Amino acid sequence: MAADKTPAISIEPLASRHKRDTFSCGNEALDRYLRKQAGQDARKNVTASFVLIEGENPVVRGFYTLSATSVVLEDLPEAITKKLPRYPLVPAILLGRLAVDQSRKGQGYGEILLLNALERCLTTKDIGWAVAVVDAKDEFARAFYERYEFKRFSPISRRMFLFRDTIERLLR
């Protein structure tokens, strides 16, 4: 029986050792962000970027970003807001970008990145938040997030949210 040659994957904070120059997810804005802006944003504490690599190979195969944001209370469903304090803004975590290199599409890396991001949100103990927010770039991304129970802010919106208790249930 042959040994499995699939390298172990890991997701870690973006660092200078990570090779980003060949990353291509098919969306030029996301490619450019990872190559040119993600490191600067991390150094300025604007966002935190996390990259997926295979084994010891530092070539980035996927990434996501997290940052703080807020949501207007009235933009959320009443069934949920009645459980929240009546502040005008609800603290949230923004999953600002999530992308997988085209060479790894269809291998489940998108799901691995999303679940890692949601788990990272839950393990963040130093900041309060009630919802995770994403901005789906297109209909494909919207459908991807909906498979994980993200809800749209409105029927025509690509901005979506997932409540903390839903994340806890999904990750159990």
C-alpha cells in the first residue's frame, strides 16, 4: 500500500516567509490585495490575514482576512435583535476576503478556510462581538456562504451575516 502523498495543510498568520507572488484565485482584486496590500494592512493593524499552506512549502494556496466592524441593529432580523442589547450598533467581525488559488479549487480549501476563520472568531476572547459578516463578491460566493447558513441583509444584498450562536452550533 502506497503512503499518502498529500501534504498536511496549515493556516497561519501571514508572514514575510509566505510566497504570495504566484497566487491567482481568478479575481484580480483579491490577487492584488494578497500580493501588495495584505502585509501592509497587517503591519498597520487594520486587518489580520491568515494563509493556507501545504506542508513546509511557504507558497500561499488560500487566505482570508478578519477585522472588526459593526452592524446597524435595525438591519438584523427582529427574532435575533430582541436577544441583544438595544445599542444602535452591534459589534461584529468582518471576514473581509476569502480566496483559494485556482490550482487548488475543488479540493475543499474554501470550506477549510471558512471554518478556520469562524473557529478563530469564536476563540477570540479579548473582544466582544455578536455576528460575523461577509461581503460576497459574486453569486458564486453568495451561494457558498449560504451553504453555511449565512443570511443576506436584504434579498438583493451580497452583504451577509451569521450569528455567533449559529457558528457555535455549526462547529460542534
